[in-house]
Amino acid sequence: MVYSYQVVKFQTISFVQGTHWSQSIGEKGILYKSIKDPFSKIIVQSSNGTKKLYYVPKDRTVVVINNTVHFLGELA
């Protein structure tokens, strides 16, 4: 898999299989860490209404700041 840095303005985010994620609060926003091997999945609905499924590799963090999500991932 080839992962690249993603920055997406979102309307909604769904963390597929909530048990595959750990959540914490950081200085910059809410942090979600992928804890499933080899990857966890998120569905991001962008502000224009399109929904996309992404794979986030294990031990990587998804950062949610206001209405923007930042993460290293791959489009499914």
C-alpha cells in the first residue's frame, strides 16, 4: 500500500469498527489512533457531499481540527 498525507475539509467522519481506534485530546484537536493491524478504516464525507473510505495504517494518528481532518492514509 502507498500511504500519503491527507487533509480533507469534512462534513462527517465515521470511524469504522470503533474498537479499532483509541481517542485522546491534544493541544491542536481531537486525536484518534489506529490500533488495528495492518490498518483501520475511516469514512470521510467532504463538505461537497462525497463520501470516501480511507485506510489508516496501525499506530498512525488522525487529527480532527475544527472542520478539517489530517492523517496519513490511502484511498480504498
